[in-house]
Amino acid sequence: MREPLIFDQGRPGRRAPSQAPAVAAATDDLPVGLIRRTPPPLPEVSELQVVRHFTRLSQLNFSIDTHFYPLGSCTMKYNPRAANKMAMLPGFLDRHPLEPEAHAQGFLECLFDLQEMLKAATGMSGVSLTPMAGAQGEFAGVAMIRAYHRARGDSARDQIIVPDAAHGTNPATATMCGCAVVEIPTGPDGDVDLAALRQVVGPRTAGIMLTNPSTLGVFERRIAEIAEVVHGAGGLLYYDGANLNAILGRTLPAAMGFDVVHINLHKTFSTPHGGGGPGAGIVAVNDRLEPFLPIPIVGRRDGAAGHEYRWLAEAERPKSIGRLSGFMGNAGILLRAYVYMRLLGAEGMRRVSGYATLNANYLMKRLADAGFAPAFPRRRASHEFIISLKDVTRDTGVSAMDFAKALLDKGFHAPTTYFPMLVPECLLIEPTESEARQELDAFAQALIDIRDLAFKDAAAVKSAPLTLPVRRLDEVRAARQLDLTWQSRTDSPPVRLPQTPN
Amino acid sequence: MPFIPHTTEDTAAMLGAIGAHTIEDLFDEIPAALRVDGLAAVPVGLSEAAVTRLMRERAARNRATLCFLGAGAYEHHIPAAVWEIATRGEFYSAYTPYQAEASQGTLQLIYEYQSMLAGLTGLEVSNASLYDGATAFAEACLMAVRGARQARARRIAVPRYLNPVWLKVARALVAGQDIELVEMAATAGRTDLDALANLDGQEFAAVCIPYPNFLGGFEPVDELTNWAHARGMLVIAACNPTALALLKPPGEWGEKGADIACGEGQPLGIPLSSGGPYFGFLTCRKALVRQMPGRLVGGTVDVDGRPGFTLTLQAREQHIRRSKATSNICTNQGLMVTAATIYLSLVGSEGLRRVAAQCHANTRDLVAALCSVGGVTAPLGPFFHEAVLTLPRPVAPVLQQLAAAGILGGYDLSADFPELGSAVLVCATELRIAEDVAAYRLALAGVLGVAVAA
């Protein structure tokens, strides 16, 4: 199935007239030299064509709502519809961000409650909701660490330590904050190499960025020692909350010794992934870093009529690292997370980590029993785990990428492939708590069937996918012969507007 | 158990297969000293019905008002189809299109979006979005420093009447890389061309030109573009996307056109939504594509020669390049881009031009109506859909009284720009009909204690 570009479906003069003013208002008072002479190349289509086109495009996607989506590190769990519906109530949706606080008490109360629940979930004492994605939360965290050291007059601390298995955003963030990245290796059991850590810490150490459970799908057991080493050297600990789903209500980043945390609300707290965002990367900190939190923050005071909620900004928070968004971050996403957390409650949050971990360990066991090779067979899986296909690849030539594509043909979204890079031919599999046992069994069987086929007819696996709108795409061509817009495909000169606009 | 499908039998069988007795056993690698029993400070879970009641009550406490406030977020008509389609589960609950074959819908949509934004700004390349207008501006500055011909130029010249919050955000985001944003002098609500000579002798990577500027008016875009290019600087346009249907695109400014354009995408079908999520757009000349942060979608063919789409030039990005990436951005604002692409398809170029023209006409009517109230004046020149009014009294109490009467009267400029006096920035989009304007005029007259004819 293919769908033509919306631009190729248009006819000159066709419109959706009810969506714009019926007549074109006069604009002859605008400076003549600034008037646009060539209309922008937007499609000329009817409303039905638009609805049909984008509905058809949606049908070319895999999604959580249509497919099992065990994309490791991304926590593709069910996104409750209630969260979307509540966040889109007109009282929230139609509100201008700069409206007076008195008009926004219901909205601010939701955000204040959310701040409090996130403090509870992390054990931290301060929260800022403004970072708009995990990577921005990381930026906020490292910027706060730098501000903390500077405020103490300790400005030589410009190194951020990152394990080799870390998300790429960690080193990229350190660079954005003007820090040098010091990479440390992972030991054979999946834990950080403590001896290597001891060697690199020192007076230039600003901090360390860790994910726990790590991106290898195992809990870093010596986290308390790591904290001791880093704090002992004068550095701080940054918790990348990408894998918080695994420990929700079981342990707290604060208890592990972390000073700052970001949480991807689109992972643990089930806000939509939206085809690549919007996310939300809230940050939580302990007392040391609290003065440096990005602004604005929601405060509460007792007024004549009960609680009054208000924004705390430059005036109240002079040491803040500043603003990271034009207003207050991805407000509507924060509301969705709030609804989800209220639906779960404390017990529900603990169940999330319990069943996410149960599903991962069950699926890992099923695959191990079937002869697949977990990367850390003697370790408990967290909410996700890695299998390495290197033996299958060696024997058949069928790679992790081939498995991924073959899974698509069987109606499963592929796990994360080739990350973390230190495990060869790896699949990082995160089933999440919202999948039933029967779904996990079917997925395990699909992997078994693909492996059987790999040994019988490797070429058949390597030809996958066969049932999707396209087969494997030529990525080299995409990068070498850049085709980034429809305009770049057409040689026809742009249409010129009449000199006197109607 | 909310959103967990396991029956008691399932759980028992699964634990049995693992060889564990309880779910608690699965956490035995977490040292005992670090474990907690639960989250006492989190309230108990509620049913969907109870949460619905709670959220409706809170939403109802957010008072509805008649909005003449812009300052970076604008209330426009959003066709019903936009969010009906954008929230389809296949868009809403998918993720970044890493598996291209299973994500052709999202990929084609982004390609169409890139085409529309490149076309609107008159440049060749668009990325798949950034978080919002403010961060898009910050990324544009970083991109300009990387792409600058003068390798050591770490300064960006910014006009006085740039969105003050954008300036704060950009400063927060570029501070770690020792990049400086230097303000240019202004006169009469726009950059003072005569004062540019004061910047001679300093090296700049780029100049930023807001379009329209924060006061709703027009910078001397052609002169500034030529001035910057003559000094080897890049030109960053920070534009309102609605205005671009009516106004000459940045790619046509001056003799060579702007090099980079960025802006807040919210006006394109995104609800005000208390401040977000919105999206930032970023477009540029093809020569700068490798400095672009964020996702890019490209067309290609599959093994059978059929056309398709895939993420491309990923070697710029953090998951490949790590500490040497163009930015740390990973997740962007995919769902908002979905909405914006549907919006732009529905209104088309003629529809968007009419929206822009109506915004301009309504703001012109608003300014005329309010200036008929004694003591209110419009001191500056031409504007798009926001304009500065000076009031005979301090602005804050006037806005407060208007708000009490259910009117959001505009943005108080006196703190950020004291040189303007008691100045308020007002906005009327295409949604503000004549009755709305009349209501504002009457309310303002009441607050100022001036008699006007009804």
C-alpha cells in the first residue's frame, strides 16, 4: 500500500473553505517591500482529501495501539486514553500561558500535586517540570551540577564521567554544557568497572551520569560504592531516569546516592510518544541543587480562600540556571502524566515495576530456554534485557537487523537493535507491564521461528520485510542524494501570485 | 490492577517459569539497604470516573477569558479534523521512526512537514522539529556558530525587540559553550541601522532578525541581511509562521536571503494548552544541512525500487556521534508536527494567507478602537498582528482590572522595555470579531474612567 504525497493530490484552486475567513481582508497598509509575491507551496486539497490522506498515513505505522512494541529503553506501555481526554478539557486547552495565576488555579494545582508525587517517587526535595524531553532534563541536571560547583568557587570541575553503555544523549549533553566527557568501561557482569572509576575521579570531576538499572538491563549493585567514590572526589551523581519504570516504588534515586534525576514522563508515566515526542524530562534534586532548579516552578501558599498556587520565577529563584522553554514546558504532557499517576496511585506505581520486571524476566527465561543467549545470563533482568545473536549471525549470516525486520513481518515491532553498542548483534527487549503473558509467548515463538528459518533459509530472513508498505530502504542513497522536500523533486517554477492580491 | 493484564494464574505460572516465589524476589539484586516499601506520599489510585470528576472540577476553575494576549502564543481557529486525526492511536502511540518499514506514515508526514516549512520560510531544508520557538532560536544560534565562516566568532547579534523569554532561554542554553548574545541598539521600535557601526571591530557568527519583532513591527530585514552578509555573518530569521503566508519569506531577504529560519510553530494548529506542548521549527540553506540539529527525513527507494522514506544524515545525531553530535536532542515534538502538517494541508496557502490577513485587519481595527479611548495612543509604525499601545496610566493595574472583567488585555511591556513607557502589547487574531473588539474598548474606557460612545 502506498499513499501519494499530499502535494501530488491537489488541484489548483481547490480548498477547504470553511477553515479560513470567507474573504481576504485588505492588507494594503503593510510595507510594499515586505509583501510575499510567491505563495508558499502548500497543498490545494479538500477537507475530505486531507482526512483520508492522513488517516491512510496513520495506517502505515506500527504503534502501541496496534502492535506489541518491545522497543528497549523506550518503555512503550499502554497510553491510557483518559489521560489524553482529561488534558484536552477546554479549561486546560484554551488557556493562554500568560493568563493571570488567579485564572489558572486548577491547572497550577495539578502541576503542584505532580511536583509532590515526583518528589515522592524519587526521594528528592525539589522538582522542576519545565524540561521538555529527557535530553533537556539531562541538560538541566548537568547545568545545575556546574552551577553548584561554580557557586562554591570550585570552577575547575569540568569533566562528566559516563559509562560506555550510556545513552548517546549523556555525552552529547555534557558537551552542550561545556564539559569534557570521560568514558569508563563496564565490567563483564554488567556493573560499572569500579577500579576504572576510581582512576578517573579527581579535582576536575563535576559529576557522573548513570542509568540504573543500566542500559544493559541489570541493576548496578555497587551503586552505594560508586556514590561514595564520586562524592568523595567532590563530584555529584546524575540519575538518568530512562529506566525508572524498573524500580518505581522499590528503591529511590535519592536512596542510591544521586543528587539529581531526570524522569522521562513519556516512558515511566505513560504520556504518548507521538511518533517522536513531545516528551517531558522533569528534573528532581536534593537540597544541594534545589536553588539551581530551572524556572518556573509552582509554589503554594495559604490564602484567605485556602491554598493559592503561583509561579516562582526569577524574583524568587535568583540562583536558577534559568528558563528552558518559552513558557513552562510541555504543560499538556504534564497533565497527562498527572492523570496517569492519579489512576495508578502508590500501589499501582509499585505494581508497574513489579509486573514490568516479571514480564522481562519471564520473556528472558523463555528465550534462554529456547537457546537464545542473554547478555548477562546469571543476572536478574530489570524491566528489560539483552539477547545477543552473535552465534546465530556467525552460523547463518542472519544479523540482529535481519531478525528485527523479520519480526515486523510477524506483526511485532522490533526491539532496540545495536544498542548498547558493546554487546554484539544485540536486541534490547522491553516488554513493559501492560503486555499479557500470551503476547510474550507469541513474541518468543516468533523469534524461535525466525531463528529456525535462519538455519534453513537465511536468504528468506534477509529478504524481510515482505508484507509492509515498503521493503528495506536504501539508507546510503538517502544520505548521498538528499531528498528532503517535495520541492527538491520538482523542476517546475513556483507559481506567482497576481500583483494585486484579491 | 490498572493497565496490567495478568491474572493470578498468569502471574503464578510466570513466576514458576522463572523459578521465583514472589514478584518481590525479582528485586533481590537491589541491596536491601536501598529498598523502600512503597511511596507513602503518593495518594491511592482512583478509578477513571473519579479522575474525570477531579480533572473536570480543576479545569472548570480555570476561568475562560476573551484573549487579546499574544506575546509568543496565539489563539487561532483549529479545524476539528486536526486533532481528530492527530490523536489516532497509530500517530499518538508510535515512537521515533527507527524501523522505517513500519513507520512510513510518520516518515512521509514529516517529509511533507519539512516541505511545507521549507516552502513557508523560502529555504531548502527543514528538520523534523525542536521543542519550541525559544529552544529553536537557541539551536539556531548554536548552529550558526558551528557554521560560521569566522571560526572563532562566538557572538550573535540580537535586536532589542526579540522575545525577552527567548533571549533568556537562549542564554541559558548556550552559556555552557561560551557563546555571547550581544544586543543591538534600537530606535522607534526597531533596530537602529545607524548604530550598527558600534559593532564594527567585533566578530559575530550571525545576526538574528525577528519577523515580526516582539513589538509586532518590522525590522529593516533587507538592510540587516545585507549588512550581516557583507561582514561574513550568517542571518537567522526568527519568524511567526502565520505571517509568512503574507510576508516575503526570509529566503528572499536582502540580496542573498537569510541562512537559517526558526520559530514557534504553535500558531499552526496547536492549542494554547496553558503553555505547551508546542513545537519549534528550524529551516536552513542546503549548505548548512550538516550543522542541523535533530531528526531529518529523506526520500529514497527500497530494494525493489519503490519510493519510501527514512531518517537520514543520522551521523549528526547523539545516538551515533555521542559527544560530538550537533545537539543532545533526541525526542522532539512529533505529535505537534503531525497536527501542524494536517493544519497546513487544510488551510492551504490561500487559507493561511486569509488567516494572516484577517489577523492583521482585526489588530488594525483593535488599535483604532482602543485609540479612540482618550489618552491611549499607538506610537509605532506598521505591524502584523500585535501592536504597542501606550496608556495614560501604569499598565499592570489596568490589565488586572480588565482581567477581572474577563478580558486578557495584552502583555505588559513596561518591565522588559521601560523605554516604551506605559506600554502594552495587544493582539487580535482572526478569531476576534467586531463585538470582541467593542467589548475591549468599552472595558478599557471603564477602567481608565473615560467616557466613550457605545
